[in-house]
Amino acid sequence: MDQFTDGALCSLCKKYFDFACSGVTEQGYRKLGDRKSTWRCPACKNKDHSPKANTPKASTSTQSPPLSLESLHHDLQVVLLKLSPLAGLVEDVKGIRAEITNLQTSLNMAHEMISGFTENIRALETRVKNVEQNIEVIPSLQAEVAKINQELSDKEQWSRANYVEIKGIPYLKEEFTAASRKLKAANPDLLGFPNGGPIYINDHLTVQNKNLLSKAKALAKESNFQFVWVKHCKIMARKSPTSPIIMIKTERELTKIK
């Protein structure tokens, strides 16, 4: 049972009573002054301390006095005082809820990041597998490249089967070619061979450029171009000695010959 420190104190039983149960108002109790030390609670007043204790009057004095407005107010204040910590508890609960919400948000973000990392790892694993597969194919590819290079070398050598290399001429290639053209045509008997067809000395063009040169000469003849020649393995044309030089690299550029 709670001990009251602000109430009516009985001088006999030494118990505190709230004013609602003591039968005296708080204002009346305060007015007693020094007589508070002789105040007795209703129970002690009705005890048998005199010859009149067995009178019928004592049996009616045990009824509880009616509650006063002051006592109700006091009880209400006591209840409110006990409930006052609840306000702080509510604020604590709100703070905990906010922290839980923030924690949930952080967990969701972490989950999204983990999902992204997982996808990146899977992509890297796929790339690693592809690299491993390519590494297994590299030896066969190297062998295939070596085979192709050898075939190209053989074809290149075969394409030179009908050509000879002339060394020791004290002129540049272009000067030698230009000088040989002035001879119009050399005869095989100059080299000690029986008579045959003429010998021509020209730039060594690829098959594609040879065909391009033939088409350029045909168009030049139709368009009255006077000159079509090869210099530094490049096909050139000129309509007259004073006209600009046209360079032909592709079949599309044959339209320049008009």
C-alpha cells in the first residue's frame, strides 16, 4: 500500500489518511495548526476508551464519510502524476519506429546493391568462360593463320614465276623504265635468243590495277585523251600536254576521263 506524505496523520495509529477518507477537508486540516498532533482518524475515535463505548451511537460512526471535491481532485492529481512518464514513453516508441523505418530502408538499399553485385559477378563469370573457350581455340587459330600465311607466300611466289629481277642498273627504276620505253620494244636477239615477239619493260602492277589500266586506256581512246601512263605504280591520264594530270585509283574514278 502506497504511503502518503501529504494527508491527515492520526495521532493514535500513526497512519496517514487522504482527506477523502479522513472525514476532514484539506483546508480544515490545515486550520488545525498545533492541534494536528491530537487529531484522530474515525476508527480511532470509535475505539472503546470510555464507559460510553457500548452505546448504540458507536455502531453508526463506522460509516465512510462522503467523498469531497478536494479528495477527488487529489486522487486525480495522483493518477496524472503516475501517468506522466507515459508521454516520454510514447515519444520513445515514435523514435524506435522511425529507426526501424530507416533500418528497413537501408536493408532494401543493401539488398538492391547485393543484387547488382550478383548480376555483375554473373556477367564476369560468363566473360571468363568465353575467354577460357577462346584460349582453347587459340592454338587451332594460330595453326590456321600459319597455314594461310604459307599459302599466301606460295601464291605470291607463284605470281612472280614469269618475272625476273634485274640488278646493277645505275639508274632509278622510274628512269630505267622511261628509258626503256624510248626504245619502243626490245628484241630477244639482244639477249642472244632467237627472234620472237618484242620485249616490254613496264611497272609490275597487280591484276586489279592491270585491268584498271586497260579500261583507262580504252576510255582515253574514246574521249580523245592523248596520254595514259603508269608512274610509281599509279595510273595517270592527261588529255593534252597542257591539261591537268588525272590520277585513277578505282573504277569509279574512270568517270574523270571524259
